[in-house]
Amino acid sequence: MNEYTYVTLTMKIQTDFYTLTLYSDVLLVEAFASWDETVVEDLFTRLKEVTRTYYHDKEWGLITDATRWLLNTPEAAQSIPKTDNHEIRHTLRHHAWVAGDSEIKKWQISQMMMTDKQFESRVFQSVDDAWEWLKSLGYQIIPV
């Protein structure tokens, strides 16, 4: 009798400022370093590409892990809510931000959170809490 081992590789996009990890109906963004407007523009370009390719025809959730992020420049923080992100928001239903213990990060995240009736955003202390919230809503953690 033959035994088979199945290895599932998770698709990742790695830059010096963030990593995108794709799952069947969840996208994990791990942010690190300090961001300026160029990084924000690059991230939103990649998010649009990923959304068009993997999430355009289904509802999905987003986790933004900011625990290793060193914040934005004021200009970058102001540019995020103004970014044309209709393609991203079109099928996005839940966004979990992870700020850790930092009150400064929580404040800056609150300034960047988009208010949209199409999706719900929450801020969590840990990535595990964010995953648990999305799982409780029916999202699956299946690698793409």
C-alpha cells in the first residue's frame, strides 16, 4: 500500500516593507518597517492585483498584522483613506487589524480605517484573536 504526503505551499509576496500571504478567502498582510507614500502606493497596487486575481468573485477577509510595523509618515497615513481602493473593497467583508499593545499604533490605525458599510473592521491585540474572529464568521484557512 502506497502512502502519499501532500504538501501545500502557501503563496506569499515578500517586500522589504510587507508580506502578503494568500489563503482561499483570507489575505494576511504583515507590515514592518516605517512606511512612506511610495510604500503605501506599492501595497495598494499589489492588493488590487491580488484582489483581481484571487478574490474578485467571492467574499473575503483581510488581516493586517501591524505588530512589527514602525508606523507611517504623516503623509502616508493621510493617503491611505484617500487611495482609490474600490477594487479591493468590492468583495472585502471583514478587516481585522492587529496592533499588539501599542496605543500609538491603535490610534494611527483608527485614523486609517476606512468607514464602509460593505465591510466590518475591528482591531485586535494578537493575530490569533484576528484569525479566531474570521474563523467564527466562517472563513477558512486554506492555502492558495
